[in-house]
Amino acid sequence: MKRVRIIVDGRVQGVGFRYFVANGAKSHNINGYVQNLPDGKVEIDAEGESENIYHFITECKKGPALSRVDTFMVSNIPFYGYKQFKIRQR
């Protein structure tokens, strides 16, 4: 199992990006969360099988049609054990 923290910058708020990520998480069997950050970025905390994480990251880099991803930073972090994937509200 692998866990990553992803910070996405660009036009990623107000364009359905979090819902896009949540749908991708469901289709790739990923647990964790996605949330908007106060600075206009989006944070994704995702864990699952390494191959699923790889495909999930590839999909998230594209984003939904109305989004624009300028910066996509991925960090490996210790496994936590999430039971589901959630869209967090700030």
C-alpha cells in the first residue's frame, strides 16, 4: 500500500476538480480525501495499491475539462489507513 499527498495549483477551484478527483478515487479504489486550500490550490491525500495510485495520479494531472493544472506536486507520506474517500469542506 502507498500513500501520497498531492498539491495541485492552477484553475482548480470552482471547476468541479474535487468531484473529478473523488470519482477517480472511486474508480481506482483509492481512499483518503480532497479539499480546497485557502490559497486557491487543491490538496489530495490518497492511499491504495501502488499501481492504482499511479493511474489515479495520471488521471488527476489531466483534471476535468474546465480546469487547468499548472503545478502538480506529489510527496510520499506514511500510510494512514483511510476507509473511504471524502470531499472535505473548509
